[in-house]
Amino acid sequence: MAAAGQHLIRCLMIEVWVPALMTTRDFQAFSELGKSCSQKNKLPMMVLILVRVRLAEKLAFLRIEQIMRTGESFQIEITASNDGGLQGYLEGVRAFLPKSELLVRPESSASLQDYVGKTLAVAVVKVEHYSSNVILSEIKPWMSENLLLGSVHDVLVTKIFPYGMQVEILDTRVRGFVHITNVTRGFCTSMYTFFEEGEVTRAMVIKGRKSGQLSFSIEALEPADEEGLVLRNKERVYDGAEEVAKSSSEYALPMEEQVEQSILRLGSWLKPWP
């Protein structure tokens, strides 16, 4: 029995030496090893099944952690829903998509049932092996693909303040802010005079990387030779928004690239002393 126990320990130690890039598809060799170990040492089959399940789970979580580190998006089929969100499976592991991470705000908890059977593009945002917790987001991959510095979006005005207005990108729950100084090159005397809640306007992304921390500008969409046009004729500004935006050096530039270019420009300004 002691010898069998020693061999069991050797089988379990396989988990420690699993290469980081392995996936569940590479598990067959370990299954065969487990079979030979069982035949030679006559270990209980139930113990070996447990070893294989634990190892397969370990490999699955390694793969999921890989996916999270690379930030890659993938398609997942929704298999169930509850009041808190949606459920699916990734690498055989149950994963949860909170309703707060859905791109479109659900009308009610009951409406989450409509997602069951559908396929969504998501990304992994959190992995906890010890609690078998895998959290997904539909917002993150959408923002990575669509939310570029200099990109123009239709936004819904959700709240107006004396110093600016809160906006939400149309047909999403991605939020940001337009400060009063970013409304026009002219002089905006009052946000309440020129905008109203529920109005759809157009704006350019000028700063930020997360929903709720984004800064938008309408001023950037004004033609250079027509200062204050937003205050006189917003529709003309919106109609020519894409053309004006394309003249910006930051148009459709991924945020990571924009940061890198800013660092390079800063480095060129910092000349070494002679």
C-alpha cells in the first residue's frame, strides 16, 4: 500500500511540471501515463480518474489565464442566465458574464433569458483558479476594436451639468464626458442653452481607456475656419464630422499606439545636456 501511495504522489506531481503553453488537447499523453501507472501498480481507478480531472482542470485554467494575458477576444455560446448575468463554458470551465459587462444594458433581469443559445464576442477579465471563478466581459473587446482616440461616435446626452455633459455611446452602455471647454472654439455661455438631455449628438474620443473615464470633444469636429459653428448650426458640424476628424493626427489611432507616440515625442523634446 505504501508503494502504491508513492506512485500516486508521482502521478499527482505531473501537475507541477505542466508547460505553461499546454491546452486540454495535449492531455492525452498524461492520460496514457495514468493508465500505465494504474496497470503496473494497481491503483484504484477512481483515484486515477480524480487525478486526470484535476490535471485537465489545471490545464484549462492555464489556457484561460493565457487568453486573459493576451487580451484576445473569442466567441462563447450562452448556456444559461440568472438575475446577475449569463453563463457559458470556456475550455470546459464554467464562465460568468455579469450583466454589468454586457455591451447593451438589459431592460430587465428577465430579458437576460433571451441571450440563451446566442453567441457573443467576449474577453476574460478575471480568473481565480482556487474558487473556479472566470469572469467575462462583452464591453472590453468592443472597446478595444471600436474605441480609438480620434474616432467619432453618435452619443446620447444622459445628464447636463453647468460644466459639461455626461454622454453614452449610442446602442451601448459605454459612458464618457464632454467638458464645456470641449464643446466649441467659440464661447459656450451655458450647456443648458445649446443641449438637452435625451439629445443625440456626435463627438470625438480624445482621452481615456475605460467606460466612465472617457473624454469626448465636439469642438474637435468644428472646421478650423468656422469657429463657433457648433453654437450656430450643429447639424453642419455633425454632417462633416468624419472628414474633419480624418485631418486629426490621432484619427483612428489605437490608444496604446497613441501613448507610445506621446512617449516618443516627449523623448525627442528631452535633449541631453552638451
